Amino acid sequence: MMRVYPYISAFSIRAFYEKDPEISCEILDSFQQMSHRASGDAISRIDKSCFRPGIDLKMMCRQMYWASEGYLWEMLQRDTVDVDVLERDAEDMLKFWKSVYGKEE
């Protein structure tokens, strides 16, 4: 989406980090409601046999969310979002998470 609609993507990311308290509260409430619905449904559909025994899937998803949000925040501080860099970094993060949480093959 970032390649096809870069301005919409940039707007969405900046809106998520809006600093005006009136606006940021509305955005945060809306995001939390959507996130809560989506995450519960997604976790229930995950094939647990792909993960190491004892992995807390809810905590895993929270950590992935925190890392992703922190990454986007850092990109925004540079005032540009380079899609190629973002894709490479996301692939690296996914490989890392697979090595940490995934079953050894």
C-alpha cells in the first residue's frame, strides 16, 4: 500500500502519532477497539503447532506490536519513510521472530 498510495500511508502513520490531545484520544480509542477485536480473532486462528512449546501467543503478538510501533516512530523521527528500507527491515524482523518463536525444523 505504501508504494501505491504513499500519501495515504504517510497520512495514516502521522495520524496515529497525532499530538493534539483531542484528536489523539479519538484515534487511540478507535485503534484500541479495532485492535482488540482483530487480535483476539487472529490469535484463535493461529496454528499453534508452528511454535515452540510454551510460547504465550498473546505476549508474542504484543511484543511484535511494540517493536513495530517503535520502528515506525523511529522512521517518523527521520521525517521520511523509505519503503525499500522498511521492507528489508520487516523481513529481517520476521526472520528473527521466526528463529525466536518458531519450532526448529
